Amino acid sequence: MASRYEIIKPIEDSLKEFNLQYEGLANSGIKLLDTMVSHIGQTRGKQLRPILLLLISGAFDNTSNKAVRAALAIETLHITTLIHDDVVDESLLRRGKQTLNSIWGNKLAVLVGDYLYAKVLNILVDIDDKEILKTISSVAQEMGEGELLQQENAREYNLTEDRYYEVIRKKTAVLFSACCKIGAIASNATNEEIKTMALFGEYLGIAFQIQDDILDYSKELNTGKTYGNDIREQKITLPLIFGLNNATEKQKDEIRELYHKETITQQEVDSIIDTITNLGGIAKAKETIDMYINKAYNLLDCLPNNQHKQSLQLLIQDIATREK
């Protein structure tokens, strides 16, 4: 697995500027708000989405201030959705840290999410680029639809593979796609190149989400969150769908019965994980990741052969093999 430094080396300066601007989000002058926004910073991940945007922008041309501002808008939108997701899912931890809602309650968490969403709009006004505005506003709408679809599909035991992909495309892949599309837009790429990068991001986002679903079945990994959350929340994900395809009627009935209970115990979570693993659900999901990773990798052929492209290739492999 590539080191973080190897991946970000071509955009080191741009990423520093991005982080300075991100830290500025916690300078509203309202003590409680700034404390809560600063706390969010402690639970941030690997900055995958802004890194993607900046690498693609740099691959086509020198990374511009427009790209840095767009990366800030994307990351802020992403954080907003995570805050609201934690409220909806009643999550207590994110990356091993307490969530906003677990410390300050749902009301304040939702208000901070709304505040950050307003910051996204202000950043977009500052960028003043119609195509970037259209892309991010469309993404915000689709991500909202994705969350509602996921809630609608909860306990939908007979969820199809197609329906699953519809949910993860809207909930996860569209934001990856937007990062890559906007990176190309910010560097004045051709329309064909912009479309290719958007598709690259979509494939990468699908692979990322399937890997996330697999990690939820990983009892032995230190992912920074409790395993089996998708099962407790009765979400139907790809490992479960693939496992059920190979299950006997008795196994299907046993899992169906658990998925219709009001609450699922830890012992029952472990039982479902073991059953789906033994039925090949995890292995089949990993094969699907490989397929999307290969599709994404091939789409990078349109980029010039430079350091940015090499870092994108390393990043693809990092996503495919991540353990948290």
C-alpha cells in the first residue's frame, strides 16, 4: 500500500492551502459553533475527496485557486452529510471519536450541519463558475435522494442488486464523480475528458462503498467504528445480497426473521456475518470491487503521464485495499 506522502506529493502546496481554508470554517466568532466545527475536524478521514479533485486538476494543468475552493466546497458538503447521517443513524462514534449528536444532541448537530451547508453555498458564490455550481447542486440533491432510498429500503429483504447500486450511486458515488468532474472543469479540460473523469469517479465511488460494506462485516479489523452497524440498522448491502443468492431456504428464513426483529443482538449480528461469509458473500463482493477498480484504472489513460496521474493510480490501489 502506498504511503499518504507518496499520493499527495504532487499537490502538497495546494493541500496545505486547502487545509488552511478548511480551518477557517471554525472562525465564525460564535464559541459553541466554532467548538463543534473544530470537533468535526478531529473526526475527518484521509481527505480523499479533495485529494482526488486536486490530483485530477493538477493532472490536466497546474492546480488553480478555483480547484482549491471547489475542494473546500466538496469536503464541506461531505461533512454536512456525515453529520446528518450520524443523527439519522443515531451513531455514537465516527473514526473512534464521539459524534456531534452524541455530545451536543441532535438539535445542535442538525443546526451545525445546516450552517456548513450554507457555507458551501457561500463558497460556490465565491468560485463563480456555473458548471461547478450545477455539478455540486445536482450532487446535493442526489445524495439526499440516496439517503431517503436507503431508509425506504431498510428491512427490504428482497432488495435487488440493481436497487442496491441505485442507492450507493446516489449516496456515495455521485460525490466521487463530482470531485473528479470538477477537477477537470477547474483545469479547462475538454468536454470528453470531463465526462471520462466523471465516470472514473463514479466507478471509484462504487468500489469505495462496496469496500465500506465489506468492512462492516470485518470483526477482526480496527476500523474506528463498531462492526455490524449495517446489520443492526437492517440495511441490505452487497455482501448480504450475494450471500443470500447462495443460501438455502432455511438460511434465508433465519436471516429474514432476524431482519424483521425490532433489535438485533450482538450474537445475532455475529451469526449473520459468519453465515454470509461462509456463503461466499464477502468473496463475491471483493470480486466486484476488483471489477470497478479495473474500470476506473483504465479510464486514467486519457490523462497525461505525469506525477499527478501516478498518484491517482496509487490512490486507486489504496481505496481497493483500505482497512478503515
